Amino acid sequence: MTKRLTGFQPTGNLHLGNLLGAIRPLVVGQERATETIAMIVDLHAMTMEHDPRTLRACTLEVATLLLAAGVDPKRTALIAQSQIPEHTELHYLLECTAAHGEAARMIQFKEKSAAGGPVRLSLLTYPVLMAADILLYDAQEVPVGDDQNQHLELTRTLALRFNARYGETFVVPEGVRPESAARIMDLAEPTRKMSKSTAGEAGRIGLLDPPETIRKKISRAVTDTAGVVRHDPEHQPGISNLLAILAECTGERPGIYPNYGALKRDVTEAVDALLAPIRKGHAELSEDPGYVREVLAEGKTRVRPAALATVRRARAALGLLD
Ligand code: AMP
């Protein structure tokens, strides 16, 4: 059985792009014979200035949203990274096989450290923690977007090097494109990706946005003056994005539209039909926060033996006493 690992940052603002590009492929993957681990990467959220209360709340919020969006804890192990101490142990063991230059040339480290202010050491080393996250569970498949390719390559390099130097220890993972290659663009600025980090909310449809907010955001989505509804991302990025959202939400090719208003009405309906059950599920789950914690504890129990076995193999290979 193929093992697949998907990670989610515990940040607020989960949006329609996250749902279509990452959460839904994970939910669809459950239907196939793929053993899936969905991991909330809370340790990665500490590589930048963070607020402890927000981190705790966001970790539970993302777990709640994943469950509301269809992650089935019977089929998918839902875990919080920090609750399984082998992540940090393997991180250190791998650091002892990685070079400083390998971490320092990561584009995300360069970009984030160039933003100014004090740079946490963990920002430099977190790609090695990411390698530990993946190698710990013998994951064969890791869905990666373009921005994560470099990190997956580092994981593969470290695994191959470790196996060659210290003996066969790790499964070398492959990056796979998420089934849905959907890249949802910002509604207010359709040439950039819909993102958690954009300051304004107008271009981002939050997974918990009420119907009236969704309607307003879509009705104000930036279009163009061509007046023709067609898929032409270069010349009509806004309309093309709305067509893509419609196709993704309904699973069908959009029909012919006489004008932008009619298209926007159908997009609103389709988005709301997709998000309404998630809002409802989230509201129900929020009434019982103990349940979400139980799911995480169960996930931990399920994956821990594999994590312990990997760390034991790595320790022995490196010459550490058992
Ligand atoms: P991030 O929001 O960057 O933490 O990404 C979490 C996951 O959602 C990753 O797998 C991304 O590829 C996916 N994702 C983020 N933004 C979008 C978007 N606008 N369209 C499609 N997928 C996205």
C-alpha cells in the first residue's frame, strides 16, 4: 500500500485555494488504497515570530476544518507534528548528515531571512525537520507544489546520502503533483495566487466565510472590459479564474455565459454549495473540542510505532547505543 503524507501549516485564513489544491485531493485520495497521514506542522509555525495562544488555537482550528472538509479519521491518521517527539529526534540525527550550505541555499530561507528582523535558527534548519517529517513514516509519495520542490529534493538527497553512508535506513520519497492541479487566483488581483498572507480579505474566500460575504466577494471579483466569457488566463485572468473555480467546485465544464453577472451568480452558488457542509461540520465539531483532541491522540497512537521504528534504525546505523 502506498503511503502518502500531506502537511498543513497551522495558520488561520484557510481558503478556497487550500481546499481545492490540497484538502480535497487528500480527501479524494482516501477513497483509493493509499495510506494517508495528514499532519499539522505546528513546529514549522515556530520558525518565525509566533504567539503561543494563536498557535494552539490554529492547530485545533486546522484539525477541525480538515475533519469538517471530509478527512476521515478511520482512514487517515490526523496528527499534530509536535505530539510525536520522534520528529525532533530524527531532525537532529539528520542535521548531523546535512551541510550548512545545503540549508542556506533554500529559496524560502533566503526570502524570509531577507525580510529583516532577527532570524530564528530554526528558519535555517526547518527543511531538515521537513525531511525528518517525511522520512519518519517511510512515505513514498509527498504532494508538492512548485514552492516545495527544493525541500523535497533536499529530503531525497539526505535520505540517499544516509543510506549510502550508514546503510539502507530510509525509504526515498517521490514528489507527486496533487490530483487537482487547481491554482486558485486572488479575486481582487487575479494574476496572483489566492493566499493566506495577502493583507486584504477581498480576494480570498475563507472556508468559514458566511454566504453573504462569499456573494459580495465574488460579485466584486475583478474582471475586464472584454465582455466575453471565455477561458483566456493571459488576457482575462479574472474571468478565467472564475471559470476555473466553477469547474473545480462542480466537477463539470462550465457552460456558455451571456455575461459576467450570470457567471458570477453560478460561481457564488457553486462555492456556497461546496462550503456550506464544511461550515456546518465545523460548527458541530466546535461544540465538542474534546473530540478533535481525541482524534489527534488516536492519530498519534496509530503512527507512533512506525516513527519509533525509523528512529531506532537511524540511531543504530549512526552508532548510537540503544
Ligand atoms: P499554504 O497556504 O501555502 O500553507 O499551502 C497549503 C496547501 O494549499 C499547499 O498544498 C498549497 O499548494 C495549497 N494552496 C495554497 N494556495 C493555493 C491556491 N491559491 N490554489 C491552489 N492551491 C493552493
